[in-house]
Amino acid sequence: MKLGVFSPVLAQMSFKEMVEYLSSLGVQQLEMGAGGYPGKAHFDPEVLLGDESKIEEIKKILSDNNMSIAAISCHGNAVHPNEKIAKEFHNDFENAVLLAEKLGIDTIVGFSGCPGDSETSTNPNWVTCSWPNDYLEILEWQWNEVLIPYWKKEAEFCKNHGIKKIAFEMHPGFCVYNTSSLLKLRAAVGDIIGANVDPSHLLWQGMDPVEVIKELGKNNAIHHFHAKDTKIDNRNTSVNGVLDVGSYANVLDRSWVFRTVGYGNGKEMWNAVISKLKAVGYDGVISIEHEDSLMSPKEGLEKAISFLQDVIIYEQPGEAWWI
């Protein structure tokens, strides 16, 4: 495994400054935001694809600092019912794929997206219950008429441009948000579809990241990993449950908040998470995503880096010499 960082948190730095800073802290790989919700602060495909010298400059900066890029991220909603919005996300995604091809990167990270409830919708409709029956009818339409056809087409586009893994972050608000929905889309589209396992989104839904990793690992369906934590406020959850639409900044009143790794759950859980990843054969990047409203970008990153350096299993186990 390698220690990595998801780039948007350091958007205030230049690419060179960011790489030098992270390298000095022992970070080995980057996950670069290149469109969609993460933005294009360091990687704007429309600019880079038209300038070979900038591509070469990026490669030199990485080489000089013994770093590499593990994945390109473009989180968006390309199946949004508003055609203008969908088109922008779609273009961002395909440009990110073309940039990944140019840089020799085979993994794209993003969201599955969420359509509306019909052809006349203007906003997404995330279905979270199976009754009344109207909701199941919406779900069937979303998957069979929009989601599966779209990703079948995009999977082919990705394969034609050197992408081997489309890693969907299982995130509420989108059609792929848990283990079964991820595996459902994978079964329909193919093995190029896999998970970006982010424990923070699993924890606040009530899932156990260790068990999710085991289930996805049995299906060889883990393509990427985000290191981000969630703190559940048991008192607030006891009163209001985990479905919380309050501001992330309102830490005291929310049912849960995103935290820097180690500030939501302790070393025991993270040891178990990393160990289970190793057990199912995942040996990719452990990419820190910092979204902690109580810590600055630098403090949050540096605490997460220090924490994970003691948790990540870097080497292969070798033979069981004690048997």
C-alpha cells in the first residue's frame, strides 16, 4: 500500500508547491481532482490536453519529488435531469479520462450520479425507501432507462482510452451509495466498475467498513480507497437519526460530522480497516480526503498523515515462517 492525498484540500497551493510539501511529509502518491465537484485547481484537462509542455512539467515535478499519481478524480452527476448540468459533468468526466490516458493513469474516481424520477424531471430524486410502490417504479426507471445505459457507454469510452478501473464513491444522494447498489451496477456494466471505499460515508449510514471491505473484496470490487473519518454524535442521533440535512459547520447539533482520520474512530478501527484491505488483496493507495470543519487543511492533513503512517501496511507479508 502507499500513502496518498486527494488534492482539492490544497487548492491554495500551486501544483509544484503541493507536491514538494506532501513529499516532505512522506506522502507517496496523489489523487488529482480534475473536474466536477472537486474542481480543477491543479489539473484542468482543457488546458493540459492542449499543452504537451505542461504535461512534461507535471511529470518532472513528480519525478523530482519521488511521487506519482494514483488516480484522477472527477466527481459529478452526468445523469442529472437538467441537460445543461449533465452535459457539463459529462464533458468534465470524459476530459478527465483523456488526461488520465495522457499521463498513463488507469483509474478514474467519481460518483454514479442520480437521475430524476421521469423524463420531465428537473432535479435528481434519490430513492431511499421501497414503499409506497411509486418509489420502486422510480428506481426501476432510473436504473434501467438512465443509469445502466449511460455507464455501459462510458465504460466503453474509458476502456478505449486506457482506463481499467472506474471507482465509484458510495455516497448518499446518488444511485450507488452502499454495497448492494455498487455490486448491482458492476453486474450490469462489467468489472471496470468498482468501489472507492470511503469509510466516512459508510459509518454515518450505519455500515461497518470492515464488513463492507470483506464483501466487496470477495467480488474483487475495490478499486480505490479514501481515508476519511466520521464522528457519530450519539445524543443527536438518538433524537433525530442519521438523516441530517443541517450545515456541516454546525458541529454541535449535527448527528454526525466528517473528521480527520483518527478523530472519528480510533486506531483499533483503522487497524482493522487496513488489515481487511490487505486480506482481500487491495494493495493500492490510501488516499487522504480532508473535510474536517474543526481543522485547517494543513493541520488536518498532517495529523492524518502521521496517524496513517503508523497504520498502513506497506510491505508484502512473505511466507508464514512460523508454520
